[in-house]
Amino acid sequence: MRGRSLLQSPSDRGFVFSPSDGSTKFNKWITCSSPNPTAQLRLFCLPFAGGGASVFRTWGRALPQVVELCPIQLPGRENRLCEPPYTDIQTLAERLVSEILAFARKPFAVFGHSMGALLAFELTRSLRRHDGPMPLVLFLSAHRAAHLPLRRKHLHQLPDSEFIEEVFCFGGTPAEVFQHEDLLKVVLPALRADFTLCDRYSFIPEAPLDCPLVLYAGRQDTEVLPQEVEAWSEHTTQTARLRIFPGDHFFLRSDRDLLLRAISRALA
């Protein structure tokens, strides 16, 4: 990317390896609230539009001890609030490749929910284009398959008042955010950037991935239907298993325990 090989040595990219276990120090992109040097596998997690790494930080206690939970913190939110968010998914996926390679020395899996699922898919394809390692399993949650058209209207160019109303109806952003004008102004740029990223996404056909997919959908999700999630199966040469949870688009909150048990079984 811009004069640097993605496959240059991790130390050239500013990562520092621990002499004891060969792992890297976590940074502003790849976070880990409870580092586990003896873990056999890392689970990278990508959030929904407007979400941050904190969405996943309580997950570690519910996952097998051999798994090191590594939520990815995207620019423009939480502790990276002052950084400009990305509005193009391909550019973001390429940047993530350069960040994640140092942490992929161990076997790993990738989980993405909603926007995060689309980003996880493009990240994995980007890793393949750069001859990087592939995830042992790719979890794609609450997003239609990449080749399917967007059913809802584009939101990113709506005036603030209309955009806020539409985002509120999605239900992902805590209600108290919409009740405080100053707080809303803080989170609005990342929300608008994330919806821009999704609205402008254009699928480019490539060969199917050579890694298994685990697909999650919500039975009451009006934004993404289970059959639209199941259509991801076209994008792998391996198995693709669909699990439907009782909740709506944000079943990762309402059905958290069920979801984490399912992820744990898949990783086992």
C-alpha cells in the first residue's frame, strides 16, 4: 500500500514481538483487554455500523480459554474518536490487512456483525490477494451475501434530521445517544461514514474463499432475511452453516449467551 509491501516484516510496520511467546503488542487497531500468550487461536471481531471494540470486550469470559479475543477498533469511535473514519470498504480492508498480518502468526478466526460481516468478507479476500493466511473459520452475522442488492434506501446523503431518524429505527445505537445533542454530534460522523461505506459498496466477483463459513441470522430481523444470510454459501468452497437466533438485527445483544455458545462450539 503506497510504496510498502503488505508482507514486509511486522517489525518494519512498528510492531514489537515478545521474545517469550512470539506474540505482538496490541495497538490502537487490534485490541485485547485480556491478553493470553498461551492461546491457541485468536478471534478478531468487527462491529456493526457506528459500533466500537467495546461491543465485544465482555465476550472473552464466555469463550474457550484457548481463544484470545481481539476486537478491532476502527477509526472515528471510542478511543479513536478524533481520527477520520473510512468511507470506502476496499480501502479499509486493505489497511486492515497491513495491521492484522503481525497478529496472524497464530491460527485465527474472524467474526463480523452487520457492516462488520461485509468488512470481514472483504478483509479475508484482501488477505488472499496478498497471499496472507486464511482464517480457520469466517463468521458472517446479520448481513446479506455480498452479491445481493441492498433492499433499503441509501441513507448516507440524507439531511441530519432524516438520517438520525433512520439510524434510530435500526436500534443499534443506544437510545440515550439520541437524547443528548452534544453526544449525538460526536458519534454522527462515524455513523454517517459507516453507512456511506455500506451504501456505496459494489461487489466485485472473485473465486470463492477456501475457508468454512458460519452464518448467523435473526428470525425477527426485518433488515436482513435468513435466506439472504444463507446466500453467503456461494462464496466458499468449504462448508457454510446457518444458525438462526430468535432476535432481531441486533441478536448479538438480545441473544448474546446463545450466540457465544454457538461461536464457542464452532471454534472447538
